Amino acid sequence: MIDIAERVSSGEIAVHFTRPVDLQLAWWAPDMGRASFQLLSRGPPPLFIGAVTVGITWPDSWSAYPLGSMSLFLAVWISLTLRFWST
């Protein structure tokens, strides 16, 4: 991903601001795709190995599933926010 400073120095940022999409949203979408790919490609193998060797205990409450999904989403969002503002 190209730094904002590089886009400013090259003048490419002016073109980006004329687009109808917000700059942060334009960076957020590929980052969510990257995070989704990483979750799907790196998540199941360790989960499967752990389930086979140690076993899995499922949550007692159904609310753990949507809360877990929301925490993953927020973690990726916070990660992008920190990377966006640190550049």
C-alpha cells in the first residue's frame, strides 16, 4: 500500500480527492479483504489441529458468536485506523 506522503509528493492525492469515494474507505476495503483472506487461510488449520489434539469446548451462550464476529471486525478496523494515522 502506497504511503499518503508518497501520494502527496507525487501529486496523486489530488486525483484521489476528486473521486466520489472517501480516502479512508478506499483504504479500508482492501484491508478488510486482506484480513478476511488471512482469517480464512490461516484460521482453520490451527483450529483443526487444536480440535484434534486437545478438543474444542463450544460456548454456552449463543451470543458469543455474534460478539466474537464483531470483535474480529473491530480489531481489523482499529488496526487499519492505527496504520492509517501512523503513516
